[in-house]
Amino acid sequence: MKILDKQRFQNDLLNWYDQEKRDLPWRKERDPYRIWVSEIMLQQTKVDTVIPYFYNFMDKFPTLEKLAEAEEEEVLKAWEGLGYYSRARNLHTAVKEVKEFYNGQVPDTEDEIKKLRGVGPYTAGAILSIAYNVPAPAVDGNVMRVLSRIFTIYDDISKVSVRKKFEEIVRETIAADRASDFNQAMMELGATVCTPRSPACLLCPVQQHCEAREEGVQEILPVKAKKKAPRPVSLKALVAQDYSGRYLVEKRPDTGLLAKLWQFPYIESLTESDEDLKSFAEELSVNAEKFSYQQHVRHVFSHLVWEMDVYQARGKITNPAPNQKLLTKEELKELTFPVSHQKILYKLEEEL
Ligand code: SF4
């Protein structure tokens, strides 16, 4: 592995960061709570998408205390559309732990912070370094990509053991007195210059230190084992409305995919005919004559793809189950729906 001139590398990286860093809302101060929320939101989500959610979330829950006291339903509502809702639930649980066991102060040691729900090695390192300037590694996919190129490391970055190897490299390389800036500079470099495809090596502040560039192999690094393609599932969803204009919706179970979110009832369906939909409506005690096609909704999860045909029906609806409700359009807006079912709601909004 390449021997790095550590001092020069730090200087080149940090000088560039001082001049080029983006003006992001969570960088305005070093409040560990704000940094924590931003880091959780940024997992699997792009910066531009996160910014409005972050402002909205901070308006609603400006302090850790306020978030700890909020109802889960309110927190999920503020997260609606960001996806990966377990992130919001874990964050909510963890801030309650901080309020109860750490007097409302986000812990500043690796041992303590890693015990909080949903705080993995990356988030722990990001909070510790950015908020408290602790020289802890914050290694995510971006940082692994940059380091695998600088040091021409061909190990598979999807393996935990390989992430640990990169963490050791950061511990060796981090500027101890500017840990916050160092980690943010590495993230920024990965996000804006050393991008997955066509890295901008000519503009790169650490090009002199980069072995992959020297060897011309930057485009083939990092090595990452291909994930299995998500499994497609065909669904039929029913938007049932009673004669007073209320819609039948149901709450998902407390655990598992999209736990506790609301949805329009649906079934898995392998047929194109609407016979199974009619039997499903009967099971739901929806007495309707006509089923009209509304739209097709496709939603990709990490392991599944929902291919959902949506139908609307109007009729008498009796005895909703305990997890179901009959609600007006206005009342539906109070609930939290996953993105796929929000698309159905938008369609209803378009109707006069
Ligand atoms: S020189 Fe190119 S490959 Fe190397 S770190 Fe910079 S952008 Fe990435």
C-alpha cells in the first residue's frame, strides 16, 4: 500500500476544503443534535433532497428535548417522503435515551455514542468529529471510494472487515487538531470531485497523493460485490370510498417493512383479471359494483420492487377492522403514508 506524506495530504485537503466547502444548513454551527439529524437524513438520500426536510424537521423539533417529547406519529409525519422510516424511529428512540441517561447531552465518547439506537460506526464518527472535533473515523461509501483510489485498495467495500480497514487508515491519517474539517473534507471530496463515475482528477486537491490516478485505474475502483437485483412483486391496491366520501385506509403492523405507516389496502396478485380484487373488496366489507383503474405505481426498495396497479371503487363499507379507518381527504393528510401510497393520495387530490 502506498506510503502517504501525511502532512502534505492533510494540508492539500484542508486548504481546498476551506475554500470550496458547500454552504449546508447543518454546517452553520456545531450542535451535535443538528449534526446527528442531518447525518441520519443523509443516509441513502441526496443532499438536495434532504435540505427542505432538514429545515422542516428543525422547525418542528428545534432541540433534542423537543424531539424526545414528540409523539412517534408526529416524527414519522415530518419524515414522510424521505423513506427508510426505521431511521426516524431509531433516531426518536435514541434521543429519548440521551434525554433520560445523559441529561440531554449527546455523548462525546465512542463507547457511549455507539450504544444509542441506530448509531452505527459512521454516524458515531461523524457526530464525534464534526460536533466535538474528536479524531474518530467517519467512513461511508464516499470515503471508502476516495481511499480505495488513493491507496489502490482492491478489497470489496461491501464487507464489514474492509470498512474496518478503512477506519484504521483514517485513524492514521486524520488531522488530529482539525478532525471535524478533515472528515467533512473527505465526504465533500467524495461527493463533488472523486465521484463514482468520471472522477474529476484534474481538479482534485489530492491528485499528487493518488495512486489510482497515477496508474489510471480510478474508474475501476472501488471494488464492490454486485447486490442481488430487487425481487418484483405484483400488487393490486384498492382505494375504496363510501357514499359519504370517506376513504378506507389501514395501518401497517408494528414491525417489518414500513412499520406503523398508513396505506390503502392491497393484495399480492398474479392475474390481470379483477376477480381477485372483487373478492378482496368483499373481505374488506366493501360493497361496490364498479372498479375503475386509477394508475400504476412502481416503488423500488433495496430488496423488493412493488409493481402496484391501483383501482378505485365506491360503495357501502361496513365494519372496518381495528387497524382500519374511514377518513375524509382532509383527515388523510394528518396520517403518514409511504411514498408509494402518497402517489395515490396525489391522484385523489387532482380529482375535483
Ligand atoms: S485524483 Fe482522482 S481518483 Fe484520485 S482522489 Fe482525486 S478525484 Fe479521486
